[in-house]
Amino acid sequence: MMQKLSKTITLLILVITLAVPTTAFAAKNDQGVDWSVYQGTYGKFGYAHDKFAIIQIGGRNSNQGIYEQATYTTQVASAIAQGKRAHTYIWYEVGGSIDLSKATLDYFLPRIQTPKGSIVALDYESGASGDKQANTNAILYGMQRVKAAGYTPMYYSYRPYTIANVYYQQILAEFPNSLWMAAYPNYQVTPTPNWQVFPSMDGVAIYQFTSTYIAGGLDGNIDLTGITDNGYTKGNAEKPKTETPAVEAGKEADNTPKKTLKVGDTVKVNFSATNWATGEGIPTWVKGNTYKVIQINGNKFLLDGVMSWINRSNAEIIATSQTEQTISNAPKPVAKTYVVHYGDTLSGIAYANGTSVAALQSLNGINNPNWIYVGQTLKLSGTATVLPSVKTYTVRYGDNLSVIASKLGTTVNNLVSKNGIKNANMIYPGQVLKY
């Protein structure tokens, strides 16, 4: 999710029936995802049938104290704009301390951007104290605060961690069917739940069944009770009753007809898209990702980054230029530091946090962008973002400078000059090139 510690139809129905209440809800058995900064500015869904996203606003951890996710507001707007239900979660590493719980909730509850009534989950999977009752009290305090603020409280974790550190039955006594629990069969791509590893506990309302929902990694979840309808009119993400800027911006983008698409708008390439407007096949890695529109010609528009023409029917608007202005006027979360995780690259961290590799190198005294290590704390504040007028391209596996230059309509010499490249044969996947 999050920060991880990281046959018949009859049988399937029987397992679900035994595990959850039988009341019918519009969203029961809907699948969805959860997002943090790793899913980028606009987040990403795994499949066209996904109906909800639960989005990290930030939280508290032992390394940083209270921190914010810079992608929260734009991800909320993006989910709403795509007709999905957006919810919130808070990284809740408070141990058994009511004081830390209070400080965390005091900070984040006023900043929630999803609708009143929507889920606000407390992610309790790290930092538990040795006092099981104190841990439980801190969680209950947080859930009580969430409810008092007008949202639907949930508790997220793993079954073994919960059993070891929390009296979860006390949570269910006050908040029935409020558990969001994770259990994975393995780390193979898993598009649907494996009920053989379902966490057998009372009160599970959402089951996070994989962290590899798609190739490359993404958490997959299933709503067992209809709880992700909360905060929405009959589960309709277009009409939440809220005044929050992110949701209003998302509604605006969702209601924008394609015929009014403008240069500068952001679109997502549909998973069902097969061919570019020029007839070539659309690569799998493009689908589901978002791109700026940089040119329009009739029913076709040119996507920035991939520099390819796509038919209007194969993409959907997720943010208008006016929408992005609305979001930019909202209070912006700014992460001050970032702790390097396994698999991170400096270019990926820079992209996710709206800055540049050069800025991170300068701020952290890094001579070689490949020399970062797991657990390293990088400074982010004060970094200079790449101006919108500067176009960039992220190197992909199999690229070389001549191919990139041809794709971008420029020359190898121009790329070498603008990026200070000493050896034209030495570029690497994830490297961000200016052109």
C-alpha cells in the first residue's frame, strides 16, 4: 500500500457470504486501488473496472514526524474526474501515544479533500508500542476523531501485526465492519482475490488482496460490504456533497466534453485503446498513464512525453488547465524530506516530488545520481521544479539517443548539449532528458 513491511463460483460466493454481512450495497464486490506518492501526480488504476481509490494524505512516522504527500490533492481530483470514488488514508505510526495521535489528527483532519462521509482510514502497520491496550486506545481515539469530523473511520493493517499488537475486537465493538486488511498469496500479478489467503477475522470490510495488482506493482482491493459508497450519492463520484477544492476540480474535469478539449489539458490513455491515430499499436506501458495535450488536429491530439497522436475516443480528460489552476490555489502539501526505499531511483523520486535530479543532487551533495541507498533521508524542500516551458523525456529500457532524438523531433547533438552528456552511448532507464 502504502509503506509496506515489506473453485468454483459457488465456493467463492460461500466464502464471501461467511466473511461479510449479507446486506446489499451498490458497491459490494467493487475492486479498487490505493495510492501514495509512488503512483505519481494523478495516480493510476489497474483495470477499467476499478471503481475507487484510497489516497494517502500523509501521516506520521518515526523518521520524519508529521509529513504530507505532495500528490494527495491532484490524485483526489484525478479519481473524481475519472468517475471513481476517492477516499483518504493516514499513515498512523503513533504507537500507543494519545498525544501523537492527537497531533496527527489535528493536523490532517482539516486538510481532508475527499467528501464528508468518505473513508478516512488509519494505516497502523508500524511502530506499535509494547502495550497492546495503549495501542488499541490510540487507534480508537483516532477513529473517534475521524467520525466526529464527519468521515467514515477505518483501520488498516495486516492480520498477524494486528493480532500481535491490537485488541481489534474492541475496535469492532465501537466501529463494526471497519477493518481494511491485507493478505497476499505471493508477489505474482493478481488481478482478482485469492480467497484461500483471506484474513479470517470478524469485521473485514475491505480486503487488500495483492501488492502486484498489475505488472510493476499496485495494490488491489475489494470492497466486501459497500463501504466505499460512503460519501457519494448512490456510489456516484460525480456528485459528492462537498466544498473541497480537489473534488470540485475533479467534477469540473469529469463534466468537460471532449469537444472542448484544449492544449494544456491532461488526458489518460484508455486501457481499451489499441492503436495510435497513425495506426501503430499503443504499447502497454502507455495505457492508463496521463499526458498533457500539446497539439490538437480535428479528432486527434498529440500527447507530450510520448509525442504520439491519439484519437479522442481512446483517451479521457482527467484535468483541464482550469482545473489545475483551481488545485494550485488550494493549500499545497509539501514534503520536506524523503526516505529512500528499495527500488527507488533519484529520477523517480524527483518526478514524484515535483523537482529535478539536479536539484536533489545539489541539495543533498550527491555526485553520482546512482549512488543512493535504502534508508537514506533526502532533503526535498527548497528544490527547484522543472518549469513547464522545459520539455523533458524519461529514458526507457532499450532507448538510445538517436531513437529519442527522432521521436522528439530534435538532434542527438542538441540532447547531448542540453543534458551535459559526455558519452552519447551512456544513458540509463529513468534518466530525465531536457530537449
